[in-house]
Amino acid sequence: MDATNESSEGAPFILLGLTTSPEQRRPLFGLFLVLYVAGILGNGLIVAAIRASPALRAPMYFLLAHLSFADLCFTSITVPKMLTNLLAHDRSISVAGCLTQMYFFFALGVTDSCLLAAMAYDRYVAICHPLHYATRMSRAVCKALVGTAWLVSHVHSLLHILLMARLSFCASHHVPHFFCDHQPLLRLSCSDTRHIQLLIFTEGAAVVVTPFLLILASYGAIAAAVLRLPSASGRLRAVSTCGSHLAVVSLFYGTVIAVYFQPTSRYEAERGRVATVMYTVVTPMLNPVIYSLRNRDVQGALRALFTGRRISAGDS
């Protein structure tokens, strides 16, 4: 390798961000700052309310607290750097910083995926097998589901980062994205990336597509059970709840699958950035609203959190 390539390999990456137009940067900064603050506040309040309220000790809330915490961290991996780069002249990130960002982004993204599947299973057991709910969703089972989600996600992320760290980047270091992501970095590499793409389509599919299929199966069984309810208002309320859950889940998985499960040669930077915004910013902001803020128990816990009033399990 010549001296030019050697120096290029050690150079930092330049994140081009969401836009190269100076006129669009401040409006985008304002928009994403609002979305980020809304997501942080929503998820942070859910975690605080569930931890503080004895009334929210059901398995559903245990899983929800972990989902909100994962979402809070997930957006914080990419959005603050994106906001900084929208106003800063220096948009560089070191190779080590890039790989670190990528590691936690993948780990938290897969954690989200697994926790969404666990929550769908929880609702399936609660609605379709209520008599067995206490045993099938015991505290030990919930802890095992959450522990598995965190473990699988970090093993998955470590495998990818170990392979990414071996790549050579001897051409341009300008990344057409607002954070260090797989596809744009693979397009910049002058190494053979087939082994990484194979990993994405095999092991990556296992931790993304499998939970998605489990969610669809769970909600399919729930829908069948709901249609047998004698009360029309009960059916309508259940369908509305399941429909909103599925809408957010479909947005999350649909954009993830569209970005990652395609050959690198077919990746389009502009479309990839738009899809990525959906699962890095929009869905983490929507999750508190869809899964919890419409819940009367959670609303009561939030009121108690703000007023300082203590509530017991009997108040729910």
C-alpha cells in the first residue's frame, strides 16, 4: 500500500449530514431538536413513572421501561452529533469514534427489536391465554427475555464491529449520512465486503426479521381473539390499540429492512437517510405515545410523579 493510502486510512471520516445546503441546516436543526427533546422527555418520563409507581409492576410495564430506556439511549447515539454537525463547520469523526457510535447504534437497535417482540408476546399471552399469564409471564421470565435481548444485541453488534474494523478506507472519507452506518461506509471501503454483507443477510436477518415475524404472529392471534369478543366497543378499542402498535412496528421494521437488507451496490444515500430518520428519531418518539401515554395507569403514575403524591397498587 502506498503512502497516500496509508495516510487516508488513518484520517477521520467527514459526516456530510442530512443536507449540504447551508439554507436548510438551521430549519432542520430546529425540527430535529424538537423531535429529540420530545423523545427524550417522553421516554424519560415513562421510565421514571414506572420506577416510581408501585401500581406499575405488571410484566407489560417492566418491558416498557426497558424499551423506553433503550429508545432514550438509541436516539442519543446519533441525534446530538447530527444536531452539532448541522451548525458546526467541522463535521469530522475519528475512526474509533465512528466504530464506537456504530457499535452502540446496532446494539440498541437490536435491543429495541427484541423488546418489541417480547411486548407483543406479553400481549398475546394476556389476551389469548389469560389463565396462564401469571406463569408464562412471571418476573423470572420477563428478566430472562430482557436479559436475552441485551445479550443478543451486544453479541450481534460486536460481530459486525470486529469485521468493520478490519476494512480499509483508502478512497474518500466523506460519509453521505448523519452518522456512521453500515451501508455508506461499505461503499467507501476498498476492501472485500462480501463477508460483511453475508453476515447482514444471515445473522442480521435472524435478529431483525425473526422478531418482526413473531410480532406479526402474535398480533394475528390477538386479532383472531378480539373478533370473538361479544362487545362491539371492546372489539373497536382492541383493534384501535393493536392497529396503532402495528403501525409503529411496521414503520420501524419496514425502514430497517429497506435500508440494510439490500446489496450495497443498490444503496442510495438520499433515500437511506430519509428511511434512517424514521427508525432513529420518529419511532423512538412515537413509542411512549403509542404504548403508554394513552394508558390510564401510566397517566395516573405521571400525575403522581409531577404532584409528588404516592400511589399504591390499589389505586390503579
